[in-house]
Amino acid sequence: MKGLGELERSIMDILWAENAPLTAREVGRMIEDRDLAPTTVMTVLDRLSRKGFLTRTRDGRAWRYQPAASRDAYVAELMLEALEMTGDRDAALTRFAQAVSGSEAEILRKALTELEEE
Amino acid sequence: MKGLGELERSIMDILWAENAPLTAREVGRMIEDRDLAPTTVMTVLDRLSRKGFLTRTRDGRAWRYQPAASRDAYVAELMLEALEMTGDRDAALTRFAQAVSGSEAEILRKALTELEEE
DNA sequence: GGGGTAGTACTACGTCCCGTAGAGAGGTGA
DNA sequence: TCACCTCTCTACGGGACGTAGTACTACCCC
């Protein structure tokens, strides 16, 4: 999986936060702080859909974009990808488990327990 | 943390696999399949130490390079970094737990249990 | 002691990604 | 018809990375 640039991530964040598919214009309106040209937003949306992060459907002349996967799925995939990198997955996992904070360890524990029960 | 390119990662892999600090020449000899110029290896080693992935110490005229952190630590850090990206860490962690394979879930479970006991 | 060898530092070039945006085409509503 | 919206296409500058040459220095062997 390819990574995301900074602007790309900002835009993904907007789309992940929104439940409905947005047009380029709508997205642009939500990044006002950066004062981008409309075409900039369109270009980035286009690249993101080329890269498979977004899907788009027609709405009149405009496209409406929405995430192809949830942010959680993306994050989990990044984590798995990092894990792929090591020769010793167990060691890395152990280290990871030690690094997460207490409350998160709790979440993990719970998720794993539920898995076990299925 | 900055990411690693492909050659950079190959070289880190060599150094992670080795226990002793290596010189550029030694590293170069271990990537024979790519037939790189010696200076190429040196440049990459230099960049890696600039980026903080390697530390180096003098050995006569030459430098000896060794990883600043273990591969496991690096991988765990990458995973945490991915986790930082989400607004809902719990959801991402849950998804991650569901995505790891059975034996790895077991490792995680064990690591978490040991944590708890301390 | 002179030439090959090894090692260093510095510089450079091509490519790809990404942020950024303009130009031009074609529809749309006043 | 004219202003406007949206799209697609093209482009440029910067930074990271793969790759390597050059110039200089120190050491070893004959």
C-alpha cells in the first residue's frame, strides 16, 4: 500500500469524518484554512481515487468521493504492514504489546478474548 | 520518524541481522546481488546515520555502523505511529486484533497477560 | 618511496511522489 | 449569450532516494 502525503491525509480525514460522499467543492470548503485552489483539491481527490483510497460516483457533472475503507481498517492495515517487515513477528508483537498504554492494552485484551470465544 | 527506502531497508536488514558493527565494505560485500558501487553503500550508510537509524564509531580510518535500535523496536514504533493517526484508537486496535492470525493473537495475549502480572 | 588500495567527504543527477495550480473544454442557468 | 461550475490534462518546484563520480588522504607492499 502506498502512503499518504500531508494534504492527502487531511482530505482523507475530512472524508472519513463525514458519512456522506462529498464533492470536490464541498471538501474544498472544509479546508478553508489552507486557501487552496479548487483544482488542487480536485487533483488530490483524483489521485486518491487512483490510488484506491476513494471511490467516486457521478452526481450530475460532479463527482462525489467517499473512502474505500474506514480509517480503522486503514490504520490496522498499516500496522500489519509494519509487522510484515520484521523477521521475528513474535518479538515485534511482544514489544508492541508492552508499548501500548494500559487502557489500550485492556482494549486489545478484550478484543482478543472475544476472538477466542468465537 | 522518517521512512526507509528500499535500498535503505536492505541495508538495515543486513545490519539488524548481524550482531557486530560493520564497515561499508563489509556491508557492500553482503549485497553482491545488486552490484552497487562502494560509494553508493557509503552514501546510504551515511544517510541512515544522519537519520538516526545507525550509529557509527571509528575503526582506524573506517567507520563501523550498527543499528541505533533493534528491528523489533523499529517495527513496534511504526505500528504505534500508525495507531497515532486515527481518532479512534480503540476501534483501530480492535480491528487489528481481529486481523492478526491465530498464533499471533496467542503471542499478543501472552504478552498482555505478562504485563498484567507485573 | 612510489604505486596500488581502501576509505572518506562532497557533489551530482535522474526519478518518483506530492503540493500546488493553470489552461482549456463543455455543460448550465440567468 | 455570458458568467460560472466542474472536469480533465498538463506542469512545475521541492524533497527523498537510488546511484555514483571525484578528489583527497592514509596505509601496505615491493
